[in-house]
Amino acid sequence: MTSPHTLDTDQARTRLHELIVLDVRTPGEYATGHLPGALNIPLDHLKQALPDIRHAAERGDILVVCASGARSENACHTLAAHGITTATLTGGTGAWAADGHPLHHPDGTRNTAWSMERQVRLTAGAVVLTGLALGRLRPAFRLASAGVAGGLVFSALTNTCGMAALLAKLPHNRPHQGDLDATLAALRDH
């Protein structure tokens, strides 16, 4: 599998007016701030949006973004497997903001939703602590802590995160169907 084309933040900033920007983070993460003009299509809804993304790709270059670049790279691979050429933003929105480029906040507010990375850290830490505490009563509970440790190693080696995929299914991380429909309509009109 080939690596997706990448743009650094300065390259993306100079081309932002001509790019179709797809943000594959959860709606909560997207609401905390995104690249100006970015459309939110969460990674787990990417296949549902394929026809509209393919149509948009015929009209312009697509830049896929996420928080750090890992999910957008996975999205680029998925889209490439369906014949859609895209680029990813090196370092994601974190690098964009760190380089001093503005993030758009819906309605001018700063939503307090947690990033997926923060949700994963909380969940992993809570499971490990619970497993260790309950392990004092029954040693078998320590297996939960070992399972999280193994999952974190696997996550690092594969640059994927099963826990993030599960957390993305929670209601606060899911787009409302009307929001997704509006995003797909905006993508068709782009």
C-alpha cells in the first residue's frame, strides 16, 4: 500500500481556497475547532459518503484532516482503495493550530467536547486502575489491565486504535443524521 500524498500546514494554508477539506474526526472533536471551510465526515461514515466524495474529487483536490494525521491517513488509504486520490495534512489540526493558523469554531463558540485521544487516555486509564483495584479481590481482574496494555502496544505498532473506534460509537461522538445529510449536501454543492 502506498503512502498518501501529504501537505504540510503552510502548503495547505496557501491552497485552502482551492481544496475540498474533509475532517474525519468525530462531531464533538470537529466542534472544538476545524480548518476553515472543512466538512465533517467522521471516519466511520466515510464509506457511506463515497459517492459524494468521488463526485467532489472530480471537481477539485481533496485534503483529509484529523487531529494528528493518523485517522486522515487511514481515510486516504480507504479512499485510494476506491479510486479516489486525496492528500492528508501532516500533523492534523494540532499542527495547523501550533503553526499559528486559525481554527474555525461553529457559532463562534469553543465547544468543550474532548478530543478522541483524551477520551482514549481516560478510558484506558480507568480500565487499568479498575483492573488493578479489583485485582486485589480477584487476581483475574488484572487481565483487564493487561488487555489494555496489549491494546496500546498493538495500537502503536499498527497506528490504529480499537478503543477509539469503540468510543466513536458513543452518542456524543456520533453525528446527527441531519448534520451528516447537510454535510453531504454541502459536499455535492462544493
